[in-house]
Amino acid sequence: MSDVAILDITREALLLVLMLTLPVVAVATIAAVTVAVMQAVTQVQDSSIGLSVRMVVVMVTVIVLSGWGARQLMMFGRQALERIFGLTPGLF
């Protein structure tokens, strides 16, 4: 296995991590900003409200996107193993 192939697999792995985590981080950020604005408008300064809303929103996002994320991860793993071991595509 060449250095170029190792770098290519590493680059794809980092892009996959970014692609899998970005929706969860974006939803958590949007929820945090929305709750912060609502707390500022209503002058309710309870920190547990913001935390609980973010936790629920993040859990729902992870559950909704888990099937898609698992498929992406399995495809990457299959392609990486085929490249590492030089196997024919579709063997795994």
C-alpha cells in the first residue's frame, strides 16, 4: 500500500467525520441560539432550560440521522478495506 493511498483514505475518513458530525453540531447551535434569544426576550434566566432543550434536540437528530450515518460509515469501511487489502470490489 502506497503513501498516497494511505493519505487518501485518511482524507476521506476526516471528511466522513465532518459530514457525520456537522448536522448534529448545526442543530445544537441553532437550538442554543433560539433558546438564548427566547430567554433574553422573556427574561427567564434558567440554565437548565437551555441544556434540556439542546439535549432533546441533539438526541432526536442523532436518532433520525443514525441510519444514514451508519450506511455512510459502512460504505467507507468497505471501500477502505478493499483498498488496503487490494480485494475486488463487492467481496465484503
